[in-house]
Amino acid sequence: IVGVKAVNEDQELMIITTEGIIIRIPVNSISMLGRITSGVKLINMDQDDAKEIRVASIAKVREEPGEKEAEK
């Protein structure tokens, strides 16, 4: 586990790898599962023999002031 963030369904997460790849994911698109499951895969980590790619960081996407009003 790289990190844990408390989020709401209307927010987005960014996953950043050691190679500089950034994935932006809406939280409402992530499946909610029970305790007995093995989890949800959010990013594919294709590995070359020469490189070991890892998740470096996760972050909540900040909402710009007035962004909610622009969506309406």
C-alpha cells in the first residue's frame, strides 16, 4: 500500500508512478467490495526487465473554486 485517502464519490484520484505516468480516476468508477475480496486493480504495472515500475504517490484532485457551478 502506497497510501490511503478519504474521498467522496464526486472526487477524483491521481496515481503517479516512478516513471512519471499519471492516471486520473473518478472515485465513483471504483468498485466497492467486501472484506473477503482481493481488492480492485486501479493501474496496470507493465514491467520491463531493465525497469521496476512502482506507484510513487497518490493524491486527491483538488477542486477549483467555482468548478461545481461551471458543471451545472
